[in-house]
Amino acid sequence: MQTTLHRFLDTFQSFMRMYARRVRHYVRVALALLAIALVLECFVFNFNHWATLGYDCVNMSDQLTLQENSDKTYRLTENNHVIEFSNLNKEVKNIRLDFDGAQSAQNVQVNIAFTDAGHETYFYSTEYSSGVPTRTIATNNDATEYLKLNTTGVTNNLRIEITGEDVVYPIKLKAVYLNNTYPFSFNATRFGIALAVLVLVYLFRPGSTVYRISIRDHEFASRAGIVLANVFEIYLVSVVLFTGSNLVGVATANYNSGSWDDTTVVTTFEVGGENAQQYADLARAMAHGQLYLEEDPPDWLKQMDNPYDKGARDELQKETGQPYLWDVAYRDGHYYVYFGVVPVVLFYLPYYLTTGMDFPTAIGVWIACIAFILGCTALLDRFARHHFKRVSLGLYLLLQLPLVFCCGILYLVKFPTFYSLPIMLGLAFSMWGLYLWMRGRSAKRPFGWYLAGSLCMALVVGCRPQLVLLSLVAVPLFWKRYIVDKRILTKRGAAEFACLIAPYVVVAAGIMWYNHARFGSFTDFGGNYNLTTNDMTKRGMDAGRLAPALFAFFFQTPTTTGVFPFLQPVTFDTTYMGQTIKEVTFGGIFACLPILWVLPFAGMGVKMRVRTRSTHTIAGVIVVLLTAGILIALLDAEAAGILQRYYADFSIMFLMVAVLLFFIMNENFDHGSLGYDVIMKVLPVTVAISVAYSLLLCLVPETGWYSDAYPWAYQGIIHMFQFWT
């Protein structure tokens, strides 16, 4: 023990002698960043506290005309929810509405009107001006109760209306204060975010040491940095997913505790309504030996001439009072699940057979998301170390962050439903399949690598069929080796090629059997029998849908406001004189992700690579990825419509091309040249904007998300970021 301790001390002392100056430098940097984050939290983010510290607070409760409760609170009712003060004759800088935090939590809308030196009467919004905006207060969140007013001189009259579309009266109000001092609040989450941003800014600043750490020459340091990045990314996506607690479907003593059964460590429960249980229902049906769902469709649906006509279905449902399942495939008197079957076989069926319970979908999305992040990292690492010579850790991380965060997976974990699971799982299989292929290309015995890689790529068909176009990357990866060099004609080469093909044959056979057993066709996945907003059996292909979809998917600029989280759904207009399937979207990827603005230089990048390499593998990969991305977007538009989650189908292809182009430029530009200097200064900015857009998208309030299920809690998140109000 003593010897081990001495060895450790000797090693530590030796390390400190060699790197003492560098260690002291990073300790000083760490302390400086901590100090800056602390100053930001204590003084900038708490600006309102210091600005109002000397205010002379006035309690106006004795002037309230509201009914008083026995607990000394005041009652706001549907007929009496307006508070008005006259002849104040004082400067009013803020109002505090002190609601009773013990009552049921809810959001209320507060409309303020006042008269001051510039207005003898109450003023409101007109065609040419905007009045005092409506503010939202959470009755259980003290921080949201303070309303800053921008009055002119002395305020005379003040009117406060407390209302809201879904407000439940009566509301208990404890007091009304004027010119109250804002409380000091140290928000640990906000402090952590500020510190993380400062660390990232320092880490990726021009001239940072991280750009001098070579991926190939400094293996330990680079791998340590990559592992830390993965930990950060997995933590962040986990926060996004588990924040939407109403969609997660798991409960513990401290998380979703209202659904916890008080006995098990983790309780699973259904979320999202009957429609959201399709995968779980299919697992139960499979366990009982059938491929259609056990729920029997209503007789009126079986008797319809065209059960895929939504208008006719809705009329019959209204007449009979018998509901039908939404967004499932219906065929020959049975309900089917048209979504890919692999998630059921991988998660739901084993879980049901083992526990007798339904597998929580969000956990499947979470697992697939982690697998995707690790697969992206492994694939990118493979390209950086084995196909390029000059990639630094800084460049690697700068490109890996948007590859993970900007490809649409954050939106999938925001809504971790059965809609997101097959897409997320398809992306995860794709990344690992490509990585395993790349490993096999450089292995002495590639058989296992090829088998595993092709199995992953083939399983994509059972998750998200359109993503199978990524398998076309096999053409540039293996064309020269097996076709041009005729390795396929050798015994060993034929065996290797068989390992590439065999998993596709096996998986295809299984999926074709599954399709035929359900619908009598080897290639029919059942999507056309979907009971949805339109008759998919007659949707067909129409070129008129493509232009609006391509604009929405790629080029539409985002809609922004000056209120956090700044993004809003975009307006959709089209000249296509037919039915367009459209959900809310937030702008096209080329308009919203500046990291992709390098794509117009793809031709130049391909030429650079071709000039400097005897093989054209990377150039071929770029061409295939661009082609696949465009084709998948077109297929989504034609087959289904324009939905935000579909962006994850094709965004990854364009981001992968952007990464490869930056690698090529880094390889070919002189690192002391003006062009390289411009790239390395612009790149962090484009990455920051792209990642910020993707993160803000996770906080936009939407139907069915956390903001809809727990609006009062969401208001607390808004206030944390919008600290200046």
C-alpha cells in the first residue's frame, strides 16, 4: 500500500514538474470563467433586484373592492376579476400581484391599462401603435408576479384585468403592491447554462489550444475531449426528453410522482391517449399469435364503401357514437400498425413477454438517441482519423456538435412518441451501419464488420423505410474494391461481398413475409390504408406538391419575435390547388442552419478531393448523401406531407456533407492563409447560430408538449431566460 501511494505521489510530482505552468494557467482560466458566470447570475440576471432595491413599496390591498375570504385573501371571480385604482398621483414603476401559492396552479393573463403624463385616458393597441402587452403569470410562481411598467411621469389611474381562456375561477389574491423590490434569486440552472456557454466560447475561440490538438497525433487527449463532448450531448438530450414529463410514461417517487404506484422503483403508465399505444398493442397481439390489433373496429367502419374518407368516417362516428382508432392502418375488418415493426421486436415484445407491461415509448426514443449520438461520434472519428491527416480536436468538436444537435433529433426527443421512435431508431442503425462498414474496409478480416454493418443498414427498412437510401453510400465505399478491382471474382472477395449482401436478404425476407401475411403483398407496408386526414389509397404522386414541400423543408425563413424563445411557427401558403398535409414547421434547414451554407461549395470540395487522392471514395460519398437527402425529402412530401419531425429524415445527410467539406478544406488550405483564417473564424459563428436555433426549437410552446400540459411550470422556464421583464 505504501509503495503504491509513493508511486502515485511520484507520478503526480513528475506530472506537476512537467506541466505545472499549464495546470496553473487552466486553473486560473477555470476560476475566471466561474467568476464571470457568478457575476452574470448575481448582477446581470438579477438586474431587476438591484435596480429596484431602493423602491418605496406601497401595499394597495386596503383599496381592493374584491370579496375577502376567511383566510384574508381576496376572491377573483368570473364576474369580478378587474382591479382598478384611481387618483394614485404617484410614479408607478412596477406592480406585484401576490397570488396565493397554495391554490391550484394555473396561468392567468394580466391586461394592464393606465393613465399618466402622456395619456389622459387608457390607451390600447391600434393600427399604428401597440398598447401594453398581455402578460402571463403562474399563480404558483412568485418570480412571475412582478410586472414592470414603463409609464411617463406620474400615474393617475391603473386598471388590472385578470383573465384567460382556460382560467378556473375563483382565484385567490393575497395582495397588490406597487413599486415592490424584485427578490434576489440565484438560479442554479441558469448559472450552469451561462458557465457552459462561457466554456464553449473559450474553448472554440480563435487561437485556442484545442485547434492544435491533432486527432491522429494526440490520441489520448483527443479521445478524452470526444468522450466529454458525448457526455455533455447525452446529458442535454436527456434533459430535453425528461423535461417533457407528460410524454415520458415513467414515474418515480420524485418524478411524475402523481402516477407512481408507491411500491415499485419505477412505474410505467400510458401517455398520449389511445392512439399512442399502437406499438404496445401490436406487441400484445404478437404475443397472442396475431399481426393485427386485438381491438375490433366498429361495425359502421366495416360496412363503409370507403373507410378512408375522413369526412364520411367523422359523420358516422357522430351518428353512432362509436369511435374508431386514429392513424392506424385498416384493412379487411382489422386494425394494423403501418409503422416499422423493428421497434416492436426490439423493445415492446420482449418487455411485454418479460413483465406483462407496456414498454414506455419515450425510453426507447432515449436509448435510440444515445445510440445515434455514439454512432455519429464513432463514424465521424473514423473519417477524421483514417481519411484525413490534419483534423484537430477543435475542428472535430465544432463539426460534431451540429451534426448531433441540428439533424432534427432534438425535436424527436421533445416529442418522444411512437411517431419519433422509428425515425430515431432508423438514424441510430444508419450511423452504426456506416461505421461498421468503414471499420470493415480497413480490417484484415472484414467478414464480421460487414455482417454487422449490413444488418444495421437492413434493419432501417423495418424502422423508417425511406432512410434505406443511406445504403447507397455502399456504392462509393465498395465499388472500386469489388467491381473495378474485380475482387468479387476471388473466393475471399466473394465471401466478403456475400457478408455485405446476406443481412439485406434475410431482413428483406422477414419484412416481406410480414407484409404479405398482413396485406397479401410483399412490398405493401400498409401506409396507404392509414385512417388519417386524407384518403391515402387515392393520394398518388403529384409533382405539384413538390415545390411547396421543398420550399418548406429547405428554404423558408424562420418566423421570429422579440419574446423568448423567439421562434414561432412559419406561415404556410401555396398555389397547389389540392389537399396539402401540413403540420407546424419552423423554417427550412438551408435558411435556419448556417452551417449548411458551405453546401454551394460542394463542387469545389469534390474537385479538391479528386485532385489530391487516387481514390474518389469521399467524393462519391458526398454525391450520394446529397442525392439521398433530396430524394428522401421528395418522398416524404409525396407520401405523407410536410411535418417538422420529417426534417430528421434528410437533415443528417446534408450535415454529413457539410462536415466532409470542412474536412476537405481543412486538408487542402494552407493553415496560414487568409482563406483558412476566415473559415476558422466564421465556422464557430455558424455552428453557434445553428445549434442555438435547434435548442430554441425545443422550447417553443406546442400542443401536447410540456408547455401545454404544465403551462405554469413552463412559465417558470420562460422567466428564467427572460430575466429582464
